[in-house]
Amino acid sequence: MTISIAAFKRLLVVFWALWWLTTFLTDFIGALKATGFVAAPWFKVTNYPFLVSAIAPYDPPGWMAPLLYAGIILWSFTSTVLFIAAASTPLQPRHIWTRRVNAAFMVSLGLWLAFFLADQIVLKFDLEQNHMVQGGFQLLCFMALHLLPEKD
């Protein structure tokens, strides 16, 4: 069984649509649980408490952590929507599909860049390494979409 390069590229976009959807949902459910709107004993909230502890040494105002977390959720939601839009139009003319793919990757890679800066500011280098691996993998996929030839 062989898979065409074009199909592989479209599968990469579907993968990132699913990855960002999962990321958005876990952070959104985590926010609902952390705020008491949802009682989900099966769901472990880790990102919000980690954010709170990461900025705690700076003695931020009480609204800062929820605002930052809401920004992360909105950014990941935007990435999710853009990737779903790109993944749902694989048979569109190439220039339309490419424009949607580029938008999805650029917005989501922007979040990784924001994480890199934030990790540096709060001196969380172990987390920075994790973010760099994930963001680097996404950048590699983006580059593959543009560098692999279209013709098999």
C-alpha cells in the first residue's frame, strides 16, 4: 500500500486539527473544573495550577492567572477552528487549501512562540523544553507541507 505525498500532507493537517481540538478541550474542561462549574473527578487539572504556580513568585494580581489562561484557551480554540477549516477542505483548489493551512499553522505557531517567551520570563526551563519539542515538531510539519514535492 502506498500513500501519495498529497494525502500525507492532508493527513498532517488532520492530525494537527485533532491535536489542537484535544488541547482546547482539555484546557477548557480544566478551566471549568478549576472554577467549579464542572465536577469531573475523572479529569485531572494540571495546566491551570501550573500556570498559577509559575507566576506566583512575581506576586501577580488575582485576575492575572485567569486572564492568561483564558488567553491560552482562546488561542488554542482559534487554532482548532483554523485547522478544522483547513482539514475539511482538502479537495479545494490548492491555493485555497494552502492559504487555510498557512493561517492555521501561523496562528498556532504564534502560541508556541508566546509560550517560549513566557517560559523564559518565569524561568521554567523544563517546561520550555517541552514547549520547544512540541512547537518544533509542529514547525517541522509545516515545513514538510511546503518542502515535500506535490508530485509522487
